[in-house]
Amino acid sequence: MIQNRRRTVARLLLLALAATGLPLITPAAASADPASSAWAKLRMCESSDRYATNTGNGYYGAYQFDLPTWRSVGGQGRPDQAAPAEQDYRALYLYRMRGWQPWQCAGMLKLTADADARSKRVPSYTESAYIGGGGLPTPPPGPGGPRPAWPGVVYTYGDCADALKTFQLRMNAFGYGFTGTGCYLDKTRTAVLDLQRANGIKDSGLLGPKTWDAAWTGKPPR
């Protein structure tokens, strides 16, 4: 009975406010992502909390992403080779797209979904930092961002070097999906040629100083 009276009073107040022509202000829907403890339980069940795990069954990293799912939320390369904080971010991204559904362990652990599950709200890195895998990752810089110094070597097909890994990972900012082998093979040659053609550089396939600079300060390849 008390609840009914309260509802009646609330309705009368709303009607009175509406009659005055004043705008009605209603609170925004509350939402909150799962607690860090829930993510820790999920990781322990999925991978024994090992971010670098690769068991050879097509699932990778702390959250046991398969590659199509990883890429569906913007992941590049392989999950187990990504930084812990990057894996945390992609896990939160997936949760906001599909809730706990992708993880069998979530059902076994009886993890409870909240208002952000399936909300389709793309998270920021700041929002995922609480999960616990290593703080804020550094997203790849866009064109015009800081450029590592050219290593002083012109690379060609068949070469392997740490600098080539740096170049490959940089090209992931343009969607190439390198794992960072550091070896100049077919996929690297394609990226080099694409970059040269987009920036008016002779398409020799040689990774020299102009092509190196273009990866950070030039036009993105098509």
C-alpha cells in the first residue's frame, strides 16, 4: 500500500511539472562494466591467466580469442603476441558487443552480465585499464606521429632485422595484420609497394629512407 501511495504521489508531481511547461529531467541509465575480479576469474579459467599462451588449438592469449573474433573487434596480428593491456581492451570491446556469450568459462563461472553487455558502445583504452593486464597500451601513431630513426640500411626481399619488425608493426596501423616476424617476405613487399605508390616514391620494393619516413609521416596506402 505504501508503495502504491508513493507511485501516486510521483505521478501527481510529474503531471504538475508537465503542466508548468518545465522540461522533465530523468536520470541516465546506469551502466557499469564487470569488476576486475570477474575478468581475473575468466582469464584463470580460459588460460591460467597467461597472456602469451598459444596452445596450438586456434585460440590465443589470456582470453582465448580465435582470429576471426579478435579481428572482429579490431585486433591486429595474433592475440598472444599483443600487449596484456591490448588484450584487455579487446576483451572489453567484445563484451560490449556480445556480452559473456563468446566465453564458455563465463557460463561455467556464472558471471553476470550488466547494462554494458551488448550495449554496442565501443570502449576507450582508459575504460579498459581497470581490468588488470598492464595499464594503458600505446595505440600505433597515426600519420604525422613520432617516427623512429631510419636504421641506415636499405632492406630488400629476404632480409631479416629488428627494424623490419618495427616497420611491419607500424603498417598494422593501416590494417596489414603483421605478426612482426622481422623478415622481408611477400606481405612486407606488398606493404612497401603500396606505401611507395601512395606517396609518389619509385615503386622499387626497396625499403629505404623515403619509404621508412612515409610509414610515419606520409599518406596512408590505399
